[in-house]
Amino acid sequence: MQHRYAYQYPYRRRPVWPVVLLGTVCGLVVLAAAGLWVYGVYSMSDPATSLLFGIRVDGSRISVKAPTCPTDEVTTVEVYDSGSERLLWRAHGPKTPEGIRGSLTLWKADDFRQAAPRTPPARFPTNLDVSVTYTDGDGTGDAFDLREVRAAHVPEGRYWTYDGPRTAAQLDAQLRCRA
């Protein structure tokens, strides 16, 4: 009696290289995707890429400098108490060339078309959050510990920043402005 599987087909070996190539390509695609994701997360969270915003405290006068390009114009400045997130002051439409270019004295209502309230609070909070909006809708800002700024004794003509005193020109130079 003959077994039903008695006839054997000759064994054909399949080539391995297509499987190895496919595995290598898939591995490289996964590594590239992971690398792009890590780069994206790093570049969006890199503190070195954030803009410095300057502040000066001279007695009861507080001045700030927002970085601007020659074509930028400041439209609005807002000041919040960082602790409570309560709006302390809002001004719109700076009237002075310095104000339009980002050098602003807070609570100096006469330098703006609209400002409210017209006088500063009787007592400033410890932390101020200052934000500036430009005509194109973009904006920038920073939060400041006023005790730290007052204690720094910043030289005249400079603003306090987290990286040390800077001039208005140095703050503007952070931007890559188009000619």
C-alpha cells in the first residue's frame, strides 16, 4: 500500500533578502518618526528659544521693553497679578514712538489712547505678568518677581532680564527681522 504522501515535491528555498530589507526599511521609518517627534518636542520646549522681555523698576515707576522689529507696532499691553490672574491694567494704542516700538511705562495713561485704570494700584503684587500684543496679532510677555527686579539695581538705560541686564537694542536683536 502506498502512502498518500509518498510523492515529495522538491524543496524550494525562498530568498531571505526581501524579508531582511522590509524589516530594515520598517525599522528606519520607525526610528525616523521617533526622531522627528523628539526633535519637535525639544524645539517647542527649549527655553533658549524663548524671547527675553525686559523690565525696570524706578521707585513707583515700572517700565517694560518688548522685543520688536522695525516693522512691528505694539497695540495693547496688559498687566496681571500672577498669583490671582486678576487684570490690573490694560492700555491700547501707544502714542509715543518709544511705546509703539515696545518701550512702555506701565500706568502712564497719557502715553496711550485708552488705559484703565488710570492710576497704579496702591500696593503692587509680588509677581506681575506683562503681555504685549502687536498689530499683526502676535504677542509676547513674561512674568516678573518685582522683589528680584528691585534688588537687582539695574543700570540706567538697561532692563532687567532673566539673563542679566540688557539694553532695548539687545532685546530687539533677539528677533530675526526681515529687511
